[in-house]
Amino acid sequence: MFDLAFRIFGIKIRENSDDISSWRPEVKFYWIYDIDDRPIGGFYLDLWSSREGGWSSACLTPTPFNSCLPVAYLFVDSIPENSDVILLKPRDIETLFHEFGHVLEHVLSSPSVHESRCLDFGSTTAPREFFSVLMEIWARDPSFLSSISRHVQTGIRLPDQFLERFDAFRKFRSSADLLMNISQALLDLKIHELPSTDIETILNLYRKEM
């Protein structure tokens, strides 16, 4: 994941957990550097979160009155307690990459980084989900999954046949999902055209349109 971030954004990520305090010993801390090895931000990584799913949040944000480097939290509940083995399901990988994208958004869209021209995204122009969706796309790419996946016991890469079936399964009924999104968007537009927005009217319209 870090190598992918370097290839896409030209940033380097290095662990520095020994010098940073955290809320539990398993939590890792990483500094992010630009192409010239200048620190531009950092993030905490907690893979033992008790909260289901994954989430990320800002820890430190630079402002005109605060010249700190941007720092973020990244939580994913992908590792059971007292487990020495990391087994990630495809959905876990997507969640990790998606939330890591939000970390990149927080760090790379900060004014200090924008001024250093690490990436041409100002804090007011970066699309909210750009980084997370971009990283999530790579998390579903069969060739990329092959490069990061190994059998837990033998260390052998996943066979191409498995990755092909996985990709086919992911794309199954994708057109139906797209139609559902479009129909919901059209319904949303119609709701805003209604003179009355009481719940019964909305439900009747939903049953009619859907």
C-alpha cells in the first residue's frame, strides 16, 4: 500500500513508532515524506480497533495560527485480539485502502503541503472522496491483489484463476447496482420538486418509482 502511494503520489512512508506515544502498544505511527525527504505529515495506524469496519479522522490540522504538520488517525478492525496472524478479507483490504485514502487527503490537501507543491490540490479544491476512491480502485485490481496476496502457510501467490473468479464476482450485477444508484438520484430530485415532503408522500413516490 505504501509502495503504491509512492508510485502514484511520489511520497515516502516510514514507521517511527518508537518515538511517538499511543493509546496501545500495537498501534503504529508513520511519517510521510515528500520526494525530497521532507516530512509533510503523519498518521497513526490501529488495526485492532474495537469499532466495526474502518474509519479515519484528523488528529492535527495546520491553520494560519498553528504551523503543525497534518496528522491523522486510521482505524480498521481487521485483526482479532491476541492474534499474531493478519488475515485480510477482500472487504478488509478495500476498507483499509479507502480509509488510507482519507489519510492521504488530510495530509496532501493541507495548505503546508500544497505550498510545497508535493501535489497540486488545495484544501478548498480537493474532492472529498478523490483519494479514498482512487486507492479503493487499486484494492480491487486483480494484478495488484496478486502482488500483495500470499497463502498464509506456504507464501505462494494467489492463482490467476482465483483472481479471475474474484474479479468476475465483483463485476456481477454491477449494471443493476448502477441503475439502482441512478433511480435513487432521480427519486431524490423528484422529492425536492414536491410541494409537500411528508413521509407518506415520499413513501408512495418511492413505491411508484422503484
